[in-house]
Amino acid sequence: MKILWSVILSTMFLFGSLQQDDVTKQAIVKIYTTAKIPSYIVPWSSAIRSSTGSGAIIEGGYILTNAHVVANQAFIEVERYGERKRYIAKVYAVSHQVDLALLKVEDEVFFEGITPLTFGSLPYVEQKIVVYGYPMGGNTLSATIGVVSRVEHHTYAHSGESFLAVQVDAAVNPGNSGGPALSDGKIVGVVMQVITKSQNIGYLVPISIVKHFISDMKDGTHDGFADLGIGTQKLENPAIRRYYGLDENVSGKLINKVLEKSIFHTPLKEGDILTTVDGHTIENDGTVEFRKHEFTYYHHFIDKYQMGEHVGLDIIRDTKPMHLDVILEHTADDIYLVKTTRYDVMPSYFIYGGYVFSPLTRNLIRSTNSNRLKLSSLASQWQTDTKSEAVVLLKVLASDISRGDNNFGMWAIDKVNGDSFKDFKSFYKKVNAVKEPYIILEDNDGIKVVIERKEALLRQEEILKKYNIQFDKSIDLRDKK
């Protein structure tokens, strides 16, 4: 009888587990995206690309997925587990910064009979997880089992910015992107990327970042994750510690630069020692203990807060401790001279007599090997009150009026007829406002490109027609003086 009772209990447990698995699977969707991929090297051109990804239905009638699954989207369809009918979906909210997106399906039939997945908490190392999705190698739902290997800051490939990430050993392949990783039936992360040529090293956007994103989007506006706008360096060297009068009980990072536009430009100074953030001690290598015996980049305790919220910092200035309570107001795009990677927009450009100009973007740097050292240097620079965007002569369309200049490409411009400019739009206005016979472009080394204004305007249409270019400027500049 005891044996029979054990068998009955085991059968009941297995049946309950199978029921729960089926409920989970019902909430996993396959995403079909047709995207218009812009060319930053040929900014008036684009290509069409189709791809698939994965997602999970969550509370509120949303589908949670990766931003890169739907980036540059022109048309999206979604398909439920165990069905073959596709439903039209639209992007409700997106954060390219942390590679997350929410989709909406207007047809309510799509959600009938589905129990949305709920959120768990940040997983621990060695915690078991199950990754669901639709990876390459087949058309039906896939589930792979693994454990959490690490939890620490990592560069997100989609944006190039660094945030907390969960490393897992579960098999993750193209098509898994956007699929949920579950532990005890709750979402603990969203699959985002793998290390190529590695054996089962995948990364999840952790649930803490997912919750921040969803909370951020509740007002219908994406504010993003804050950047402090300060440059810091480690304080592990004994000599530099003695120089700043630090004893063995004090740890932190040296502030070696404060952005002009930063909210910290007044309260913080170069030479201050940043010792705590949100009450958490910053180690000399720039990490903080976010859980017992687990460390990550100190910015973790900035990322917990929404834009506009307050965060507490402790500093040492001239060997004296100080406490600051500051408001988070800036993202990386507000700070760096070269904007973070662009999606969902066509690149800006304009053509003047066959000379093609564009703002310098990270998309552009990633698209070419030309002048990489100079351009990468610009990408690491911060904005100032007088300079918020870099501009390049992208290329020169060969013609008899541009002979000798065809080797200019990805060339950073500093001045127009001796005057500097703040951003691409002000550069555009300055070029078109020139009344002198010649437009003189100059870089910060004094190298010049000279364009004869009347001849360039006279030959403009001919050159555009020769290269089969419909518009001499991007849509954001048309009909603008």
C-alpha cells in the first residue's frame, strides 16, 4: 500500500509539473521582424532584413523581448506556442540602452487562455534556470537548462554601454534573443547575447534592469539610465593614496574629470575622492559589494534609481569627508561628443557639390575601418558648452570639381570659414549661410578642404543624378533653413 501511495503521489506531482510547464509554454511567443536597416556609409540607402526572435507575455498584455529583436522594425508579427497563426504586433516601448522592448498586440484573441509570466528576483550563482525560445535549428519551442555562472557588469553589445548582466551556461543561440530565463516558474532575466566561439557562455538582462525599464515606461516616456558625468580612476597604488592623504581604512575612486554639463560640475571637483554611493562602500578598484561576497561596478547603485530621483554620495575633499545628495538628470547621450548607437531612425546627412557630410555616430565608426584611431578618440570625448556633436566629411563623390579631394573620407571637421560650430545642424546652417566665393572646411590640425560655392551649387543636381541619389539631404533637414 505504501508503495502504491508513493506511486500515486509521484504521478500527481508529475501531472502538476506538466500542467505548470504547459502554462509557461503558452506564454512564450515567436517574433517575426522585417526591418529597414540603414547604411551609415551610404546614408541615403537602406536594406530590408527579416529575422526571428523570442518573447514572453507578461502582465498588462505586453510581450517582453529584446530591443535588438525589433530594432529598425518596419513590420512585426508574433506567433503563440503551438499555433501557426500570426498576429500583427507593434512596439509599445523600447530601451536600446539596455536592449529591452515591450510589444502590444491589438487583437485580444491573441491573449485568450494565457496566464502571463511573473517576475522573480535577481538570481544567485549556481541557481538553476530554464531558457525558453525559438533558436536556430528548428521551428518549435526550445527549452534549455543551466545554472547562473556570474552576476556582474558587462558590456551590452546592442548599445555598447555597461550594465549588470547574468552569465549562464544554458545553451543560447540566434533566435533565443528576447526569450525569458525562468527559475521556479518566474522570469529572472531576458536572453540578450552570447560570446561567439565560446562554449555555452550566454548573458541575460537581469530582472532588476527589466523592472527598472518597465517602471520607467509607465508615464509613456523613456528617460533611460543615468550617467554621472564624471571621470574616475582606481586608487590601488600606494603612492597615489599617500599623495591624497588616505589611510588604510579609506577606499574609493579618484575623480579626475567633471563634465561641464554635469549636475555635479558645481558640487564635485577634480581631486575629490568618491567613497560611497547610496551608502555602499566603493572599493579601490571601483567595485561595490552588492551581495555578500559578490562585487560589481559601483554604478550598479546609480542604475537602481530612475532619472529625476536623488542619490547620496560621500566624498573626501582635502582629507575632509562630505556628503552630497544629488538629482540624476543625464544619460550618456547628454554627455558624450559622439552619440550612442542609433536605431529606429535614418542617419542624418547632406550633400554639397558632391561632398557628403554627416554627424559622427557610433554606427558610423562601427561601419568602417577608415581613420578609426582619430574617430575613436573623438568617441571618448565629452560634450562642452560650445561643442555637443562631431561632424565628418563622410565621403566625396568623384567629379571634375572635386578632383584631388577623393581621398578625404571620415574626416573630422572643426571649423567652417574660420568659425567653430556646436552640432551637425549648426554646421549645416553655417555651410548654407556662407556668401563668400569659397567654403573653407578645416580640421583641428589645420588641414583644409576648399569648395567653390557657386560651382558646387551649379553642379549639384548633375552629380546627384549621376550617383542616382534622390535627395541631397536627410528627411530631418528637408524644408529647414
